[in-house]
Amino acid sequence: MTVRPSLQSHAGRASLFALTSAAVLTLAGCAGSVGGSPTGASGTDSAGEAGSGFAWNAPQEDVDAVLADLEPVTLTYQPTAASGESIMAPGGTVLAEEIEKRSGGKIDVDIVWGQAIAGYTEVHDALADGRVDLAFTLPAYTPAEFAAFDAIGTAMSELPTSPYAGELVANAAGIDVAWDSAGVMGDFENAGLVPLIPLIASGGYYTMCSEPMSSLADWKGKQVRVGSAAGGDQVQALGASPVSLSFPETYEALQRGTVDCDLGQLIPNVEAGTFEVAPHIGYTTSHSFSRSAGAYLAGKTYTELPVAYQQVIFDSMVAAFDGQMQVSVGGNAKAVEAAKAAGGTITEFDPEVQEALGTHAAGLAEDAGAAAGEPALASDLVASGEEWATRIAELGYTDGGGFADLDTWYPEDTDYRKLGEAIFEQVMLEHRPA
């Protein structure tokens, strides 16, 4: 059976390294609240007619006992990948498998690939009206509707970057700051959406060009395809001309010389074969380009599920994080390999480029936060990033070399669940349905 409920959720204020008391924003709706006090590591809460919930990290037999009398449900999940054969598929399959396993088969997840039900500009409406139950979405595609969310993506240009640990820092800090943003939470509420992971930074943004590019002079007069207004501003600040072009058109534009470079994430370009026509990667270290971030969201259906089912789904976000990092960070290594195979180069931008980018990024991030009504977003992100950098190193996630030889040292068997659990316990646990 497929459950079609009405919208209800709550969001609190997250603290990075302590689960402290906080002001709770109750998102009003037409069914009973799925919010309230968080269910911690040792407590359970009533789910009304749905029965009791269970503790985070409870033994499977405890979960099975709580779910025993609940009716099976089927949920429609729309991930980002085009198909199950895509190299981006783990971002979808890992979450679906975790939900089905943790629910003992009581929740069946129907994966719909390729945005077949609703494209990125429509999927939020589809979640709110119940056509889609769970989805990985791109709120950054509609910055006017999600201004605070977009401001965090813009502020990510303030973070230093590296191909492995730096990517993890950006994702951990982004999750932390998004949960703590009244603007991000309020915009989701207004759209009828329930955040599961309110912001996924995914992979960083790099240039992929038909010719090598490293100096500030190399940027002059270049036509660079961008995917966001912030990216366009940054490209212009470096002396190039931004070109707004849909991703499927990018390969042909590069092939024909209509554009010289693409500024974007690496893993989609591996799948698209972009390195055949633009094999030269440019990267930063001291600063980075703004990101068009994504999010794991639910909607109408989720809020009328029994609380124990909501807990299964919410807890499975640890697996979702693991799958997304497999794609995003592992994709960087695949891109380096693809660029080399195509005779390309992997080059760090000259200090003058990074200095110009950093100077411009600071003003861009400050303006974006002020426009969203949260001027501290950029400074909060930098502070969170510094703390998470320490924590991530303590957990053993460290760069084993440089970007140019990432394909040789990237640990393909990396288990990102350890980091996912740390983020869950230190940031997300107080938002767990109860």
C-alpha cells in the first residue's frame, strides 16, 4: 500500500559538538506533529496510533518489534542519477537498500531514475503534493525561493579545498549550518518540504577546458559555461565571460568551441564524456568556487507515516551520506583518471588567480547572506569548517597526496558511514522524528 499523508515536521537549532537545548521551530500542518522532543540514544517516544518509536542505533530486533504491527508501505524515491547503471547510482541505491533493510522489508522503495516524474524545477511541488515521496533535489536551481540555502552554497567559496578531506569538510559544515539556519528551514516549510539532509555540498567545482589554463591571463576572454549566478560573478571577476547553458548541451558546445571551459562538478562530466573534448582540469586550494548544492527532502507522504517509519527513513540518512560521498569524492578520482586518459592535465591555479577569487568570494558571500536575511552565514560556515576539519582528521580521513595523482592514492574502499554517524549524532539527532 502507498501512504499519502499531509505535511508536518519540526526543526531545531543545531549545535556542532554538543546536543544542547535549542529553540524549536514547529512547522505547522494538518496532521499531528512528527516533531517534539528528540529521540536520543536511549529513549523511545510515542507515535500515537502508530505505536512506539525506537532509539537511534537500536538493535535490529528492537526495530522489528516496533514495526511488527504496522502495515507495509511503498515509497517513491527519485534520486539524481539517470539510471541504475550510472556511476552516480550509489547516491540512490545505497539509501533505498538501507531503508528496506532497516525496516525489515516493511518499507518498499520504488526508485524512479532520471527525474522521470518531476524534473529539478518541479520536484519540490511533486514532494509537496505526494507524487514523489523522497528525493535528492537541487534547491540551488531556484535561488529566489531558497535564498538562504543558495547563500550557503555561495559562501562555500570561502572554504579551502582538497580533493578528499576538503570535500568532506564542505559537506559536514554545510549540513551543520543549514540545520542551524532559520531561513533554510523556513523556506523548506513554506514549500511544503521536510528536510532529511538539508544540504549536500556534493563535489567541488572545477574548470574543465579544451586547453590548459592556470594563470590570470589565461582567463581573459575565455567563454566559460556556468550553472549559477554566483559562478557567473566569479568567472567575470577573473576576466572571463560566463555562458548560461544546460548541462546536456555542454559537450557539443565544448566540441564546437562555442565555449572554452565548463565550471562544474567532475563526476557528471565523467559520465557525460566531457573529458574527451575538455581534458584539462583546473583546481584551487586556498579558496574554491561557489557550489550549487543539493538536499535530501521528503514531503506530504512522509509526514503521515507512522513515526517509527519516519525514524527508519531519517536514520537511513547516514547511508545516504555514505552513498553521496562515494559518488562525489570517488568521482573526483575517476575524473582525474579520465582526464589523463584523454591526454589532459590537472593544474592548480596560480596564486594570483586564487587571491583574486578569494577577494571576490568574500564580498559575494557577505552579500548573499545579507540578501537572505542571515549575514552571519559565511562566517558560520568558515567556523564550522574549521572545527569539522579537525574532527574529520581525527576520524582518519586525510589526503594521501595531491590532486594530480588522486587516481593513484584515493582509497576506493573508504567507509564514509563513520563520518555520517558523527554528523548524525552531533548535528542531526535533535531533529530526529519523535
